[in-house]
Amino acid sequence: MSGLPQPDILTPEEYLEGERLAETKSEYCAGEVYAFAGTTWDHGLIVGNLVREIGTQFKGRSCQVCPTDLRVQVSPDGPYTYPDVVAVCGEPRFVDDQFDTLLNPTAIIEVLSDSTEARDRGWKLRHYQKLASVEEIVLVAQDLVRVEQYIRQPGGLWLMWSTEDMDDVLRMPAIQCEVPLREIYDKVEFPAAEE
């Protein structure tokens, strides 16, 4: 038996109680807490562009869109995450009367960064795909033009679509929205390509 101290493993209830009191956000998976990284200007632009474009298309419909600050409970035992953009069609359901932890997102969008890409593509994507309400998951690169979309198919299979073409359009059938990549990346300046 090792003499090294063992890390504290939190229960989902302990995480949620502490998170509601915390000054900074963190995500939770399998008893471990992950600090929520700060954002870059381009990351913020992409999130803002997506919320604006989707929100405009939701006018007069029973769908709503929310950026980064809304926590999602993926299952009763966690994980708890803060997707960059979450859309809900129909009545949103919450963990309790705090209305700060969503149970039924229809679509989730994550904007990838160096510090979050491994988590976003790894355990977060796997857990999002298990959440019954989620019909679409979109991963958007921030340092190059690249959008990946996962669409739930009958029988629980997922169809993946990706593009690196600025002239393409992200079509999200579950929330009945179409967003041109030019709008997703509006005002984003990409690093110069190395020769």
C-alpha cells in the first residue's frame, strides 16, 4: 500500500453543493473536479456568433439557446459540464429549483481550445452521446476552420460530418437551424499558416 496521499473523490452531491458556492467554475466527472479554463478572444467571438445566429433562428419557436454559464448534468452520477453553447427545444428541465443545472439539452456545441480539446473530444463527447435528450453535438475549432458534427441516428448510432470549407453551412436538423461557417467564424483572425 502506497504512503502517498490519495486525492479526494467527491460525490456528485458534494460537487454540486461546492460548485454553487464557488467563485470560479469547474466541471465534474467520476469523482474528479476539473478547473474551468479561461477563454480567449477568438473563443468568445465564436461562442457569441453561434448564440446570435441560433438565437435569431429561434425567434417565435419553443427553442432556447444559452452560452457557457449554464451547467448540464449528464447523468445522476455526473458528469457535470459547462458546454460552450447549449440549445433546448421544448420545456427545459432542471435538477432543482435553483434553475442552474440543465437536464435535457437538445444540442451541445463545444469550441475547442488547446486546454480543453482532449476533454471535449474524450470523456465529454462520450457522455454527451449517452444523454437521451441530446440529438446533436458540434465541435468547433478556434485556431483553424474546422467543424465536426455528430447527429444521433435511429437505433442510437451517431453519424459524423465534418468540414474545413468556409463556404459550407452547418445544418442542425434537431434544432432546425442552419449556420454558415462564415458566420461562425465572423471576425475571427486565424494564425498565419507556417510555410
